[in-house]
Amino acid sequence: MLLSTYCSTAIALRLKDGVVFAVQKIVKSKLHENTSNQRIFTVDQHIGLTAAGLIADARNVVESARNEASRYRGMYTEPISIKHLVDRVSGYVHQFTRYSAARPFGCCVLFGSYDKKMGSSLYMMEPSGVSWGYNGCAIGKARQEAKTEIEKLNLKELSLREAVNEAAKIIYKCHDETKDKHFVLELSWIGEDTNGRHELVPEDVKTRAEENAKAALESDDDDDDL
């Protein structure tokens, strides 16, 4: 759990019509490609996932989740519910805490889903295998500051596009320029606007969200100088 608190911040917002993920991916070298080491993943068409911590461990969790979703779909000819998926993956992760020969996973994971019948769902899984349901959640090193900002939002009244703007603002506000010089913002959503499919936010929507976030940050800095 401690390791995942020193890594890039990730947040998820649960809305009435979907879920939005936002991740602050630190770029440690100018030579890195911005699209490498993505921290947002699609488990199944209707389920998205992001993580904070060791990216290699997160990929192992993603692989386990995808296998569970595929196995369930093949056996029952219908998509797996997010609650069942989280329970199965949590059990898998918990196994690594029970034996001295195994190392616990070094990542926290956020699962998000949308279904027309069940609505939107959001879960956070700890490295211990314990999972919790949330309306809004933040993981990573700036999780406390991000959590404070999320609590200010009226999530039930936000649309998916409005939530994308708010998520971008939170990530930019929580970024510490003195310690982390450059980062890439990753955004994805799932809900009515995407027909229940987990997708990366379109580039034009993402660009506008980042512009709004930077403008809001500059406005806050000007107010502080007064």
C-alpha cells in the first residue's frame, strides 16, 4: 500500500450516466514517447481500469481481470458484472499476501463500469485484496489533495463531458512542478455517451479539458497574488 502512495496520481469519478478516469503520467525523460506505459486499460467492453503503483504489477492485475471477464463471457454468454469481477480479482491479489514466498502487489487499482440496467459503478482495490465501492476516488501520491477536490463536486449533477473538465482540473491542481517537471494527462470515460463502451476521451475533448484546466490554474494563481 505504501509503494502505491508515491506514484502518479489517478482519479475516477462516478456519475449518474457513467464513469470518468484521469491519470497523471509522469514523464521522466524527454526521449520517452507520450503514448508508452499507458496507465488506463480496458478489461472488457463495459469495464475500464486504472492503477497507481508498479506498472508491471498493474499489468498482471489487468491480465487476470481480462482472463476472468473472457472466461465468464465464454461460460455464460453474457458480460461479467463489475462486482463479480472485482471479487474474483481481489481474491487473486489477496493470495499473494498469504505466503512468505510471494510478494504482495505494489499497486492500487480503480475499476469503473456502466450498464443501462445497473447504472455506473466504481471500485477501488488495495494491494491487500480488499475492495471498496466509491462515488469518487483518488490513488497515488496526491490522493489526499485530489480527494479534497473531488469532495467539492456535485457528482450526481455532472455530465460525462463536464466531469472530464473537472477531472483534468484536479490532476493539474495536484501536480507538483517542483518535484515532477512534466506529465501527460490520460483521460477515458464510459457511459451513455459511449454506448456503454470504455474508451479513451477523444483528442479534441481532451485538449479543451486541458486548456480549461490550465486557465483555471492560472486564475487561481492570480487570485493568490492579490
